[in-house]
Amino acid sequence: MAGRLSGVRSVLGVSATEPECFRTINDAIAAAADGDVVSVRPGVYRESVVIEREITLSGAGAAGEVRIEASGDPALRLSAEHAAVSGIVLAHRDGEAAVDLRAGTLRMDECTVAAESGVAVAVRGGTELFARDCVVTNPGGAGVLVFDGGGAELRGTRLNGIATTAVVARTGGAPRLLDCVISEAAGAVLAADNAGGSVRDCRIERISGPGIVVEERSTLAVSGTILSDVEGVTLLVGADSSPTMLDCVIERPGAQAIVLVQGGTALIERTVVRGARGHGLHVLDSSSGELIDCSFEDSGHDAVLAGGAASVRLTRLKVTGGAGSAVIAEDAAEVSITEPVVSRTRGAALVARGNARLRVDGGTIRECTTGAVWEGGAAGELTGCVIENNLGDGVVLRSHEPVDIRGCRIERNQGRNIRDDSGVSTVEELVVAPVESERPGEPEAGTGDVAELLADLNKLVGLDGVKREVETLVRLHQMAERRAAAGLPSPPLGRHLVFTGSPGTGKTTIARTYGKILTALGVLRTGQLVEVARADLVAAVIGGTALKTAEKFEEAMGGVLFIDEAYTLSAGSGGTGPDFGREAIDTLVKLMEDHRDDVVVIVAGYTNDMRAFMAANPGLSSRFTRTIEFADYSAPELVTIVEGLCRAHDYRLEFETRAAVHAYFTKLPRDASFGNGRTARKVFEEMVGRQAYRLAEDLDADAVALTRLMPEDLGPLPGSGVGAGAGRVDEEQVERMLDDLRGLVGLDDVKREVASMVDLLASARQRQEANLPVPSLSRHLIFAGPPGTGKTTVARLYGSVLAAMGVLAQGQVVEVSRADLVGEYIGHTAKRTTECFDRARGGVLFIDEAYTLSSSAGNGTDFGREAIDTLVKLMEDHRDEVVVIAAGYATEMSGFLAANPGLSSRFSHHVNFANYTADELVTIVSQHATKIGYECTAPTVAALRTHFLAIPRTGSFGNGRYARQVLDEAVTRHARRMRAIPSPTITELCALLPADIPAASTSGLPPGQG
């Protein structure tokens, strides 16, 4: 039976037929040591495999050729601290679990779990599963079960053909699904009994029962996921659970799309529900839900139905079509709607009945059967809403409770604009203010309303310069009124504005407030805000853009048209077709002239980009005469925002926590991903999540503990940057990577250079922690030398070292050459170079033979130079996110650096790779031979040395590659020699002799080619 060769063999073979292999996998594991690899040859192995050592179990051959089959006991059981399994089919039937994690961490890559069991994969408390690109099927039970506090990360994994639920989390289990597909199962995800986890960027389809169920005090974060053709409820929340759903799409649910019951709560943002057969959102009992920027299209019943003692908040809700109503509040439900957009519902758009309370602030209701209805004992408010062009009545009042209607425009409805059937007392209590007869310039609200709005504006955190600008505009309008009353001409007033600054600085909030102020002043009729981006204005066909722009402009009539990232309209089409963005600008300029008194247009975007936008059409600068700059929030202002979020959600920051948050925002890099207020909200939400994780096991935590956020709840600074202190340091991993570097053959100068870089970075971190100035360090490198000298290997180790030091987020190495960067036409190269650079964000971009970018072919445009220019700009714009290593021959690399003046300043460190000596090449051959189970005798080592001394070192000499080619030829000759021996011994099968070493070619070509 095969064991280890000379005490150094680390790969143990398993085969039912091949010689010198273990016959069973368990036998190989028993003979293995920690760190060994058990390589399983193609075949079917009927055994229950128990991994009790820290090994890697790898299937050889094509996918599906290695199959483990078991019945009763698991096909695979883990009881070691760490293990990895790849490329194996694990088949199991008639038992509890096909894969059972009893202890430790298991990594599964490209495996298939084909179970007919109670559960395909069981992840218990204290264990962790990392599955990548796997397939899980189980027509006899559940897919993956994570329970008792276990953890699992499923990435790129497909779960299909599951008899019950594909992923189950119970009793504190927390699975994380990324880029997974769940299909043809009775249920997709179940989180119950204090479970947690996340579902991100997944696809869930063809589910015969409920899609996602969260119950019994559980949480689940669902984002970027498409859920389609779910026959049951797509998202069911119950029993005091509180999931979140962000940026999702729910298509064709067979029942209700979202249901909240038994005190469940849910936060749902930017989610689209299309074609629900039942209600879009159904909230019952004492449950509560908050929906922000969500839309419902063509629901089979009502888009939103709230009953019982439910509480629902709907912000910027959009409902289009549908067989029922947009929103119904009944029983004792409380529903608050802000800025809804409702159109073409077959039922009344908004309905309040029973003892419900329905409040509506702003928004539009158009082309529905009826606008809004209050009946029974329902009460509520209707403020600043546009209700027009409906097929029946605009507003119907049949309730014996008061309904307050203020500042609305209710007109052009085919029935009555307001129908009051509720009796005299209710009519007396109503404040009805339809504005059909109003004209621009007739103020409906007094200066008291303006003062109140300005007071609300001043309550916002920071934005001192913005507040002053808005107040100046208000005083200008007030002065114009006083001059007109005195018979004096009004001063010129530019109402259209340019908002410049970074994202998350409150531009949309200020635009909304500005519209309300102008309405209170009587300058605008309604003051509603219509927010659009390029996609809302620009079509893909000639003429379509003008129509889309006109439609949005018409929707904003009487209010504010807010164009976010307006500079994208002038960004051009990349030279591949008509520039429809310019068409939108031209249409906008004409509409602003034709309707100069009925719309205020606000364009927003980054400061520099908005200059290009203003230059796109000569008419823009004359119409946008005032620019308001939104500065980034300071660290104290960001802390104030976090404190406000704490108050709003009943949390509080301890003194030391507040200091930690201030220090966090002080150190936080203000790069392109910095979101100002959005970043503050993200920090708050992450702190709440960490607090929940910290207290999950503390059943004795009182109400005070549940509201306190501690310093340990604050996460680390983002680690995507390059620099001392960017992330957490793993000293053990750093030392391990440096040991791997030291273990490479030769390369003494290279090892010294890399070690010096590591020392510099470590020193920089120590200086930063001591609040001392940190010297500027260029981490980009030139690797100069002949091929085959380990440049790519060293680059990978360097990336891993930087990641372990917290300097890089991931440390991945993206290897590219000229073919990956250079395109075929103008503009293509910049795009390809940017795509490669983006893949390397958080890691290392390794450009092999970089000098070819500066070598013009002399037959037209030099796209290689374009790649260099793009690279230099990207290295500057993202200097803290990527390390670039350019490699090539020493002489040619000097030409590469001369191709752009910015290259030499960015590549200030040069690492020279010399040719391997003959002795070093002998060592390389010996090491590789040992790894594959061969041994070089002393005479063989002498023959190798003679060979490498004789080979000429031409410019194309492959160094380490050449050494491996020599070994390949020696193994081939050895095999030819073994054919002549009837029954070779193990020693003969493993020993390479001098006769196996090929002669050196005088031309320097590899063996077999000279």
C-alpha cells in the first residue's frame, strides 16, 4: 500500500485500480498528515468518508468523474479543525445528512451534493462552511441546514430540486448567500428561532411554496436579488422578526408578494414588485413595515393592504396599473404615505375604511377609477397632493371622522373633484383648498409657513452655506413682492439652480424644501418634486428622448424638476452613435423657455462635471444663473447625523462610543465611494448589526443594554485603500508569506527589496498609530529581468503580504498583458484598461511584458500609448486602492517608463530579477521532482549541473520554466526506460538517473526543440 516517499510525499493518491494508490479514501486520510492532499482518481467510492485531519480532498479528472456514495451514515463528515474538498460528487440516501459538519471549518469548491436524505448539508454550532461554485440537490428533504449558531457562506452555488426548503437557518444559524441560484424547490430560504444571515445578488425562481420566510425573532438581509415565479408568498415575515430587503425585484408571485404578520417588521427599499397574483404588500396584526422608493406594477389585487393594528410608512411609493387599489388601510391600521405616484389602478387609488388612519403628504394620483376615499370611521390628512384626470371622483368623503385636506390641486377629474357625503359636521371640520382657480403669483400660504419651512431647513445638520443661499433666495422673492406692491419693477430673479457637490450631502432634501418654500411664497402652484436621472430622460431611438423629457417636464409642472447627475446628459455616447443626451439638454432648454413661470429646474452633480454640463448648450448658462455648492460633511457633523439616527430609532451613544465614532470619521478616507450622509447612515446600521450580534447570546440583557451602542460595535475602517492602517494586520499571516518568499530558490536581491518594502510599511503603520507624520510611500513596482525568474510568483506573494498587513483589501493579483489592455478602435483601449484596473481594485494589477505597450507597431494609432495614459490617470485617481506591478526585460522597461512622464514618478521602486545560477536551477528541478514523487540521485544532480552549465543564456532563456522543461523531458525518458523493465521496484519507479537527463542544446532551446 502506498505511503509517503522518503518522508516528504505530500500528495496521497486514491484509486480502485491504479498501482501504488490507496484503495479507499478513508485509508488515505488515516495515513495523511495535516496539510497533505488526498488526490482521488476518477471512479465510484462507496464509503462514508470521515475527515479528521486538516487535509485537502481533491477529485482528479473532469467534473463528476469522482463520486462518493453512501447510505445511512453521511457521505462526508468533518471533525477536523480545517479541511477542503474540491471537484467531488457526494451522493447519499436514507439518512439524516449527506454532508455533516460536526466540528471545524470546511471549504467546498466545485462539488456536487446529490442527496436523498433529510438534509443535504448540515452545519452545526461551532462549525463554518464555505461553498463556492457547488451544486446541491435533494428530492428527499432540505438543502442546507445551518443551526445552533453555525455559519455558512454559499457563493456561486446552485440549489435545485429540493423537496422542502433550500436553505434553512435555525437557532442562531447565519447563512450568507452570494450570487447563488435557488430553483425548483418547495421553499427558498427559512430563517427561524433567532436566526440571521443574508441573501445578496441571488436569483430565486420556480418555487412551489413560499419564497423567503423569516419568523420567530429572526433577521435576514436580502439585497440585489431577483425572485420570480414563487407560487406561495414571496417574502413572509412573522413572529417579531425584522428582515430588510434592498434593491430587489419580485416578479410574477403566485400569491401575495410580501406579507407581514404576528408583529413582524420589515424595511424594504428600492424594490420592484411586478405582476403579483395577490396583494403586493399585505400587513396584518400589529406588524409594521417601511417602504422607501418601492414600486408595484399590475398587481392582481391591491398593491398595499394594511389591516388589524398594522403600521405602514410608504415613502415615494409608485403604483402603476393593477386590478385593485394602490393602498387600502382598514380596521385600526395606520398608514402614512409621502410623495406617492399612482396611476391607472382599476380600483380607487387610496382607500381608508373601518377605524383606519390614512395620511398622505404630496405626490400625484392620475388616471385611476377614483382618487382617494375615506369611509366608515376612517380619519386622516391629504396635504400638498395632485389628484387629476381620474375616471371618477377626485376625493370621496364618507367617514364620520374628520379628514384634513390642505394645499392640494384636485382638478380635471371626470366625476366631482371633491364629493362630501359624510354630513354637515364633517364638512364643517374639513379644510378643503383645491387650487383650480389659482394662478402663479397668487400666494396661498402666508409668511408664517415660509418661516416654518426655513426653521425646518435650519434644523438640518451642517450645510451652513447652502442654508444662507436658500434664505437669500427667499428674501429676494419677498423683496420682489414688496417692490411690486409699491409699484416698482421687480428685480431679475433666477429661480433655476445648479447644485454641486459630492453625493449624500442633502441635495435632494434641499430641493424638496425649496419647492415647498416657493409654493408657500405663491411662486409655484404645487411644489411637488419630480426626481429624474439620465435614464428617465434619454431614449434609445431618435425622437424618443424629446418625448420622454417632455413627459417628465409635464409631470413637474407647478413644482420642481430635479435632475440628478445631470452631467451624464453631456457625457457623450462614446463615439458609437447619436448623442441622445444632448437631445435631452436641447429639449430641456426649450421647455424651460416655454414654461418659464411654471417649473423650477434644479440640476445636480459633481462640481467639475457640472462645468462640462453647463458648457453643453449656450442656453444653459443664461437659465441657470445661481450655483449652490454643497460641501462634504465634517467629522463632527457626521457624528451629529449618527446621533440623530440613534434618537430616531431609540439607541444612544455612550461617551466613549461617540469619541470612537468621531475618530472613525476623522480617519475615514474621502475617496470616490465616500457618501457623506449615506456613509453616516451605513455606519449607524452596521453598529446596530454588530450590537445585535454581540447581544444575541445574552438572554439577560435589559432594555438599557439593548439601546446602548458601545465602541466595539463600531467596525474597522474600510480596507479597500492602500496605506498604513488601512485594515487589520495579521502578523502570523505576514510572517508565513515572508517565509514562503524566503523559501523560493535564489532571488536574494528580490527578497531583500520586498522585505525592505514590508519594513517601510510596518514602520509607517507604527508612526501613524503614534500620531506621527507618515512618509509618502510609492507601492508600485517595476519587476525587471528575463522570463522564468519568478516575477509572477513574487507578485502573488507581495499581494498576499500587503493584504495580511491590512494595506490591501483582498490582495488578489490580476495578471494582464498588452492583449488584455489594448483595444481595436478609438475609445476601446481606455474601456478595456479601466475594466482590468477595476478587477484589481483592492489588490495587485500585474502587467507582464509591459514594455509592449510603449512599442508602437508603426501602422496607425498607437493604442498602447492610450493604455499607458489611461493607466497613469487611474493610478492617480485610485492611488489608495491598487498596487501596480509592471514586469519585463530590464532594457525594454526603460522605454516603457519613458512613454509617459507620470510613470517614472509612480514607479519609484525597481526590483531586478537575475538569471538563475546552475546550482539554483538544479535545486528547482530537485524540488519539483520531489513534489511529483521522483528523486534525483547524486549522479543525477551532477548531470543536471553539467547540463545547466553548458546551456547558453540567450535573451530567450526561460530560467525556471526551462528547468521544468528539463524535468518534463527527464520524466518522459524515465517512463520510456521503465517500459523495458518487466517488474520495476518502487525505487526504480521513483529514481531519476543521469541517463534520463537530456543533453544541453547548443542553441539554448528547450529539450525536444533543439
